[in-house]
Amino acid sequence: MVRPEIEPLLVLTVKTALVRTVTGTPLGDRTIVDVVSGTFEGPRLSGRVPATGGDWLIRTPADSRIDVRLLLETADGVTVLFQYSGKACQIDGKPRIEVAGSFDAPQGPYGWLNDVQAFGLGVAIPEGVRYEFYRFS
């Protein structure tokens, strides 16, 4: 088996706002977070994140499960759907956010994204979250 190379895909910074929390469900506490705005930048694409989409978290005593759908609007005006999921937890006492996702892009200059399985690490920031996403090449 050939060992794949890892290459940077994009850095995503998203401003979020809490919508509502539903506590005490059988699967854990549900937290709904809206995407308010954001930016993304990478070697082959950059742009902004419009105020659409959100994160539907499930929080348990052990971790939080992340389920995000948002839009990326490239600098040249192309809209791409980006979906990712994963978990946030404490590892050795330090917070860690691990996610993996995929894209739905129209044919054209960003059609290559449809074949990408992205993976990344995130960190909470005061206004939301920042992720570094990568891909295998």
C-alpha cells in the first residue's frame, strides 16, 4: 500500500450564535448553533461563509458530537455545500475537536471538491470556531 501525502485544504473560521439547548434527551443534551458568518482560505479556494447553516450538537458527559452543514461562497461567486461531523472532547486535559467532511460543488472550477474527503482539527475561539482542514493527495 502506498502511504498517502497530506496536503492543506483550507482554514475555516466561523462566527456562531447559540440558538437553543434542549436538555435531558435520551441521547444527551441537544444544542443548536447558527452559523452567523465566516471566512475560508486555502491553496485552491477562498471566500466567505454566509449566514446559513448550523451545528446540531449532542452533548454527553464524555464528549460532544458535531453535525455541521454550511455554505461556502468562493471569491469568484460559486456556492459550495460543506458538511462535516465529528467530536469534541478532552484528551490529556486539553480540548480537541476532530472532524471529517465532504463537499457538494457544481461542475466547473470547484468540481474537484466532490472527490475530496476532508479531515481536520478545530479549536474554539471567542466568537465561534476555527478549523484547519486537510486532504489526502
